[in-house]
Amino acid sequence: MAMMLQRKLLRRTFGEGKAILNFNSNPILSPCTSFSTVTSAAATQSHDAPRQLPPFDYQPKPYNGPSADQILEKRKKFLGPSLFYYYQKPLNIVEGKMQYLYDENGRRYLDAFAGIVTVSCGHCHPEVLNAITEQNKLLQHATTIYLHHAISDFAEALASKMPGNLKVVYFVNSGSEANELAMLMARLYSGNLGMISLRNAYHGGSSSTIGLTALNTWKYPIPEGVATVQLNQVFRLHLGAWWGSINMTRVKHTGRSKDTFSSRPETRSYAKAHNNLVSESAVMGDEKTLTAKLEAFMEQMATRQQALEEQMAILSLSVQKTTKGNSEKNNEEQGSSGGKKKNSDSQHGGGMVPRYSKMEFPTYDGVGDPLGWLKRCEIFFGNQRTNEEDRVGLASFHFLGEAQLWFDQIEEEEANLDWEHFRECCHVRFGPPMSNNPLGELANLRQTGTVEEYQRQFQSLLARTTDLKPRQQVNLFTAGLVEELRIDIEMQQPGNLGVEMNMARALERKQKVSFKMLSQTNLNWSAFQNAGSTSIIPTTKSFSKGGGQTTKPMGNNNKIGSSAPFIKRLTRAEMAERRAKRLCYNCDESYSMGHRCKRLFWIEVPDIEDEQDDEVDDLEISLHAIRGTCNSSTMQLPAKVLGKTVLVLVDLGSTHNFLREGLVPRLGLKIQKKSGLQVCVANGERVPSIGICKSVQFVVANNNFQADFYTIPLEGFDMILGVKWLCTLGPILWDFSFLTMQFAGEIHHVINPDPFRGVFGSDATRYAKDVQDHIEYGTSGKVAGFIAETIQGVGGAVELAPGYLKQVYDIVRKAGGVCIADEVQTGFGRTGSHYWGFETQGVIPDIVTMAKGIGNGLPLGAVVTTPEIAHVMAQKIQFNTFGGNPVCSAGGLAVLRVIDKEKRQAHCADVGSHLIGRLRSLQDKHDIIGDVRGRGLMVGVELVTDRKEKTPAKAETAILFEKMRELGVLLGKGGLHGNVFRIKPPMCFTKDDADYLVDALDYAMSEL
Ligand SMILES: Cc1ncc(COP(=O)(O)O)c(C=O)c1O
């Protein structure tokens, strides 16, 4: 459709202008013939024929190279099909001088686009040319591994042009490279990944910068930025030592860093010892095989060590008991003989060599009941014959984290703390609430959660009581069990507490299995899970509305058959209704004191949260996640939560994120409690979760993340990252052979603050609010950075709403990000009012990127930033073969000199305002001009078919574009719809040039 209209309009426009169309191919015209001399045929037919191109004293050299057609043919054959060219009949430009270009026939064109805003000083500017030529004669290239004054002189001159603390320069070869580097810096510096850029922006076409670019014409349908935004530095736990540095990858088995919380045994000493045995050449040789063998060996050793430690602990205990017994006996004897009572340890130690010299002292971090730890300390003391006066010091030396902090304080308050007092203090601080009557508490203790939990509480209280006989212990434990277990246990009459506890756990497991079978009948048995009797297998039978649902025993397991109680399910509303009607919950008789139902019944009422919170997803966790299985196929990584290191498993078998329950108080996290929350383990078991910790911030390899975590009792890992959260990372590249995981940082394209087309007009505050919203709703609350051109170039010379950058820079910096100004097109005085585009918005960025005009056509780009941000790049080598190349540096330095010497910034202001003024007048004359905008020599003319609707005049723009070329003016075209003329000539463009351009445009538009 657009093509048809275009053809029609072309016919209309050029139908009577044959002289113009024939002009280019006219072989008899001299190379420097002025355009206007041959356009007279067309001009005479127009009321507003353009004048002659301004005179220019330059004679191009005769051209003997291949023709435009030959070049095009070769280009099609040997260059990529994505290259595009301007004009239906592409121009073969063979020479350039200042603001003019010459084609193969020597025809002169006014260059109003400067090789896409690149030729700043002018084509083949003599001073720039001279600097390049002189440098070329001496040295073209050596790279930065050697010194050369050109790069440092250029860097110094460039830094002197920058405001604020923007003093560190990096040289690259293009705008895309500059923006890539800026993005890398932003991410490294901020520790965040997410970037924000504007819709309608163009920041380059490389695999990362294409992500920042927000114009569909340039974007390929593949994940953007994966190649660069990667977390690919390998972090392995190799033979017990951290090997390599950062990142997302699996941690190979056994050992772990000391400050992580998980409870797996430490194998560091073994690991290190064996590490020392491995020669470097062996490691460097067949490393993989060797590693595998050593790891297998390590695994064996770790298992054996653990077994030995357990044996040692048992033996120590019996040794201690015996010794204690002897010592008590001795003491009694000595006491009776009037001898001084001796310390039992010094007794048993008398010259005896400790049996287990490799016994490790246990550590305690203040989490959980200290009783067990204190007991182990005492075993150690007994075994190692530790003197009384050394005990507190030794034990407190093994405090970690919170416990250590506590001790530092108590030590100041309590001088000469002895072991007994130390024990008491530990109990007061970390133990369960103190009670003067542990026996009473024991008698009142009831199972409310799992048997395991009840058992733990029971043992803790039991350890604080004395003189309880085994039978009494059994009876007390039985009394506290939930009824379903108690009945069975009472029937079994276990002989001692250990057997009873074991039995209770087994019965509980059996019930869970039965429950699983029950739940397969599609009933909601949530209230039944922990307490249900094995003997009741339900069937469903619908009750009439309001009567609830009744389930009665059946099936082959119904050992108690018809005597089993009915299970009646009532919602809270149904219960309330029955209460109001004074009806029995079970039968339909009225209820009064003393009412007896004919049958035993069991009411299942959903928890309040169950009824209200139907949003809770199905939570599933994999077996190795919950068990803490640590093998080479699991992806593990260390992370930091509130400054503390935790061990994380990245687990595709888990649906959600989970956090070890015990960590919640330790990390000081807030938990949102939810009752009845169950996590389904891969084997079908269900594990209760107390609730959810919302928006937990954690740091992995310097990157900040935020996520919700369900709490759950985990064994080996502190955190599990499940699929639901992993999805939020977008496409992920896993490399299981190199143990890496890479993903692109997300890029948010915020609403373009375009005063002409933008939804909020020129209201910068409302556009800035969109940035805030993106940060709040679309990110973790933290971002790496924000990038924007100050006048969008490719997007159609769109100037940002006044005051926008100031507000956005504040918002972004508050969210931890850095602000990047892309000055690839707007820099070096082109805007006239300022040397840098960002200055027009009264801001100072943290990073400035530049290219194009910086080299007047040389392949040159640069990034300038603050020393603080540059510092993050010192972690690694940042190398660019041609960046800062002597020839480009000499050329770049000459560009800076010329711009200053020829006062190009002021010139742009002067000529630019003249040009914009004339274009605005033209807008009054031609309705097709929807908007004239820009600053200095960075100007846009947007064409619309309908001023009110702002309908892009796409086809008309294409026609006028061709027509302007015929009239000898080379414009740029841009905007998403290609309906904007971009006028960004070399900065030596004159007012006469501007007049000619406007006259030509006027003429072409009149001819439309
Ligand atoms: C504003 C802006 N940034 C970056 C780039 C990318 O520069 P280069 O093409 O040198 O990679 C461009 C290119 O047009 C640009 O206009």
C-alpha cells in the first residue's frame, strides 16, 4: 500500500521533471557544474525554484574507479544482505571536502548528514588530515602494551573537556563498544544487572547494546545481551579449597567456606593436606581425571572421618562416664578420709595421654539450644584433660557469629567466669526460656508439631531435670504425644525412651503414607495430615447444601470398619449457620448441653488461612534439595544475605525458593506466618512450612537480587532457588561442562519523554514517574544504570522533555544505579548551547560515552567516567587492540583542537538557530511539517499527513528524500516510521547552506 502510494507520488512529483532525473547520468556535464544551472528546466516550472548551491572553491579529482552499478553488484555479492543504502539509485560518493561531497561524476552535494553525524570538523579537514598523516608516517600501531604519547595526550585533552569528576578515559573503536563498556562498568560498580533505557533509543547494534536499543527495526528476535552479561567466572570448591574466583556454578562436594551456615561436616584439613600432595604439573595435565579421582578419594575420607568422629564421641562419652564414676568414688573416698576434693578432670588426667588427639572442638553460633554444644564441650574437656581455668577460654574461642558477639560483651561484665557460671549464662542467653521447674514443664509439654520437634523440646527439658527414672521418662513422653500416636504407643509399651521416640517417629511416618493414600481420593485432608489415624480411609458422599460433606470409612484397610468415626467436613460458614440454627454439627438434631450423637464423628474444618488464602501455589521441593545432597550434578553457589554467607542450591526440581527455617532469626528476617502451608517433597511426603519471608535481598557474585522464600527445615543448604524465581531471570545459558550459568540482565525500556509524540507531552515529572514505577514494579528495587541520548539521533532527533534527566538521575542513583549519557551524536559542541548534550539538561552523568564526531570519521570511541567507577575495571584486564591507536589518537586530538580553534560550538548555535528559525517558518507554509525540533546542528523535521493525529507521512518523506537528493541536498532519515528528516551536517555548515537546504525543501514540498 505504502509502496503503491510512493510510486504514484513519485510519478506525480517527477512526471514533469525529466531534466532533473536525467541530470545524474548526463555525461557531458563538467564535474563542478553547479546543480542549479541544470535544474532550471524544473525550476522554471516552479514558483519557488531553489537557488544555486552556495559557491565553494574546490575542484574534485577526476574519478576513474568503478561505477555505482559495479560497486552495487559487488556489494550485493560479497557484503551482508543486512546492509542498506539510501536512495533508489544509490550514490557513489568518491570525495569529500568540508560540508560537501562529490559523486563519481564530480557532482557536488550539500552534506546535511555528515556520514551519520560523524564528520564533525568537515570532510578531510586539513588539520585533522595532517595530524593523521604525520602520525601514520611515524607509527600506525603498537597497542597500549607500550607507551605512546598520542593516547595520553588525547586522554588528557578529552578529560579537560569533561565537567565534574569525569576524568578517566577508555578508548574503544565505536559507539557500540563504548556503550557496552559503560554498561559493564555500571553493572560491576552497582552490583546490579538491570538497565534502563528509553523507548526510541539507539545505543548500538552489538549483542549487548541491541538490548538497550529500543526501535524494532534494529532488534533481532534473540535474547539480548547474553554474551556479555554473564556470570561466567568459575567458582569451584575444588579439593576443599576455593579454586577460581566468583560465580554461579556448582560447588563440587564436601567442604565449604567456614562462614556458611549449613551443618555439613567440615573436611578442610583433609582436603588441604591432599591438595598439597598434588603437583602443579599433575593438575595442569589431565586435570579432569585427576580431579575426579581425588574427589572420590576425598569423599571416602570425609565419610570415614565422620564415622570416626562419631565413634570417638561415643567412646569419649563412655570414658567420661567411667572417669566421672571413678572420680566421684575417689572423691567420696578422699572426702571420707579428710583429703582435699580434687577436680575430676585432673584426676582422670593424671599423666594420662589423651586418647583422641585429633578430636575437634565443637563450634556454636548462637542458633538453637546450647545444651548439646555444652555437653560436647564437656566431653572434649574430659577427653583432652582440659584444665578448669582453660575451659571458658577454649569454649568461647569456638563461638561464632552472634554467640561470639554476646561473649565479647559478657566477658567485659563478668570477670573470672568459671565453667559452671559460663554454662548458666549460655542457657540464660541462648537456651529455651528459663524455668525453675523443668520437671513441671516436662509434664505439661504437648506435641504440637512433628514428633521430631516434640522430641527435641522434650530432650531439652529432660536434660535439665534430674533423677527421672527410665519408666517415668517414657510415661511423660507418651503423655505429651498427640492422641493418635499416644494410643498406639501405649498399646506397644516401649521399654525405654529411645525406643519410644523411634516408635513414635515410625508411626508418624506411617500415618503420612496413609494420608497420601487418602489424599489421592481427591479429598482435602489438610487437617488430617499430622494427626490422622491410619485406620480411617475415607470415601466421599455428598451432603445436601449446608449439610457439609461426610466421609465414612471403607476400603480394604478398614480394620476397625464400621466402628470408625464418620468424618464430616464443614466450612466455617456452615459451622456458623448450624450454630445459629442451634443444630448439632453432625446430625440434624438440635444441639443442647448433654446432646449425644448416635455415632462418633470427626469434623474437619479448614484453617482460616486455607479458606482465605487460595493463592498459595503448590510448593514442591526436590529430594536432594531438602536432604542437602551435595553431589557434582547439583548447582551450588555462595550468596550473601544481610552480609552473611549462605550456601545456595540452584534447583530445577523445586518449584519455589526455600530458606532454611533456622536462618530466619539468625538473619533477622521477618516471616509472614501462614498456617497449614505444606511443601510436597519429591517422594510424596509433605513438610510443613511456617510461612514466607518476603523480598529477601541477596547478593551473588556482586549482583543484587531480591526474592520471596518459603521457610522449611533444610538439611544441607541454606537457600534453594527454584524454577519460579529462575524464570524471572529470562533466558539462561547453562554450561554444565564449565560449571557456569549465564543470563542477561533485564533491560527496561521506559516511556520516551518525547515532547511531540510522548503520552505526557513535555511533562518531565510524569515521564520520570514511569522510571520510578519500572524500578519499583519491574526490578528488585535496584538497578545497574540508566542510559539515554540527550537528543535521540536514530530515533528522529527527539529532544527529551526539559528537566527530565535531572529527575531521572536522582531516581536511578537512589536505586543504586549509575547514569550514562550517550554523547555519540550530541557531543563536541554540536548542540551549540553546550559542548555536551547532557549539559542542556543541567546534569552531570557518572559515565559518558562518545564516538562518531570524536574522530571526524576515524574509527574511534571513548568512555569517560569517574576514578571511583573506573576502579571496578581494575579487577581484570580491560584491553582493546585498536582503542587509543596512535593514528586515531592523533586524529582525535586534532578534532578537539579544531573545534576549539574554529569555535564550532558557537558556530553551531548561530547557524543552528538560523536553520531552525527558517524551518519553523516553512512549517507555517507546509502542513506536512508536523514538528521542527533540535538544537544547534542537531535538527529534526517530522512529517505528518495529519497534524492533529500526527500520522507519520512515511511515503511522502521517502519521496521528498529522493527529491532533496535530486536538488543536491543529502539529508538523513529517522524515527521508527522513517518520517523524520535528520539534519546534522558537518559543523562547518554555513547559513548559506542552511538557506539552500530550506529553499530546496520548500521547493520539493511545493511540488508534492
Ligand atoms: C546515540 C548512538 N549511540 C551509539 C551508537 C552506536 O555507534 P556505532 O555505530 O559506532 O557502534 C550510535 C550509532 O548510530 C548512536 O547514534
